[in-house]
Amino acid sequence: MDLELTGKTAVVTGASRGMGLAIAQALTDEGVLVVGGARTITPELEKVTVAAVSADLATPEGVTALMDAALTELGGIDILINNVGSLDADRIDLGGFLDITDDLWRHTLDRNLFSAIWASRAALPSLLERRGAIVTISSINARWPSSGPVGYSEAKAALTAFSKRLSEEFGPRGVRVNTVSPGVVGTRVWRDPKHLGAQLAAANGATHEDFLAALPQQIAMASDRITEPEEVAALVTFLVSGKATNIIGADYIIDGGTVKTI
């Protein structure tokens, strides 16, 4: 299937690994010229992009640096993928609401909400001119307020609402805005021995390997395995393609059947 993406331009945030890297790779494979932004530039990111920009995208200055570099490199932006999010391994606190400081709240909101606000604001003039598309990576945690570390689900719920709001304002002006909400995905968040998956395993008195093996059953997934980054990337690539031009304001769940509500 020709997705009508050859020659288009894209900015992918949080692109150095995991879902962001998989999305950058999938877009490049379809002929898109991709600029990727991340705090740490990996050889893998450099390989699949026309430019890789080192920037802290949890700050407005970092987002500005990325978008300025992208506009210079690409001349204009057809596609924006707001992928920055998740949690820093060294900033995870599994305590309750009363344990979380204002600083950690701000950090979580900056990474998981404001990074997308800043990037969307910077890209929209070009996206409007080119009748482009935004896909923002949210999470099924947006539907589970008590799930995950304090602040994360709240930020993702706001992120999903923000994307819907953009779709209402800019859809009639030719910019398609949609959200993809993954469940558990096989990224470093879950598989890295120092990240959230390992911390949750320890908190539950299990080995990391046993915890991940039991996870689909523990959270009542319909599938017997977690989602892989390449599967999220395939969905994102379709949504920004010429085959999805009337999909606007949607939130696509890709979670192996974790969410049970209609």
C-alpha cells in the first residue's frame, strides 16, 4: 500500500530509542525526511534521520531549539509526532499523593504535557500552511486515574484532552490531530533493569523476568504479550498518511486488550 508519504517532512520528539526511534524508522522507510529530537543522540537515531538534535524537550528552550533546527533543515513541517513523555528512571516515586513534591509534579507535567504544547505551538504555522498532521503519543493511563506513579496518569489525561482540543480548532483548517494511547510497550521503561518495570517487580517481591512474563495475565490483557514499539510505529505512520485523511480527533488504543471499557 502506498501511504503517500514520500517527500513529506516530519519532526519526532523523544526519538532516540523505543517508540520514538521506531516511529522515526517507520516514517523514513516510507520516504519521509525526519528530524529527531532527544536529550541523548544515539547512533541509531542518526542513522534514520536527516538530522538529530540534542535538546531537553521538557523545557521550552529545548523545544524551541529543536523546532528551529527542524525548520532550517526541512524548510517546513508536514508531520509532528509528540512522543516525549514517560518517566525518568531516577525521578520515579512509587509513593502516594502526599509523598510527591511540587518539583516532581512539575517535572512530570513538563515532560508529559507541556512538551507537546510547546512543540505543537511551534509547528502549527508550518502545519497549517502545508495542511499537515499531528500525532501525540498518550497512554491508556489517561483512562486509569489511579494507575502508575502519581502525576503520570493525570498528565496523560490532560494530553489526550489537549489533542482533542487542537483537532477541534485546527481540523477545519486542514490540520489533522490524533492521539495514540499504548498500553504496556516493550521499551526501556519496562525492560531496562533500572527503570519502572524493575522497580515494580522489586516492590512486588518478584524477579524482573518473572514480573514481565506474568504482566499480561496480571493486568487482564486479552493478548498474551505486551505491545512492541514497531507496532505503535505502524499505527502512527498510517495515521499521518494519505490513507487516513478523514481521521481527525481520534484516540487509538493499542494495548493488547487491556482497557475493557467501550
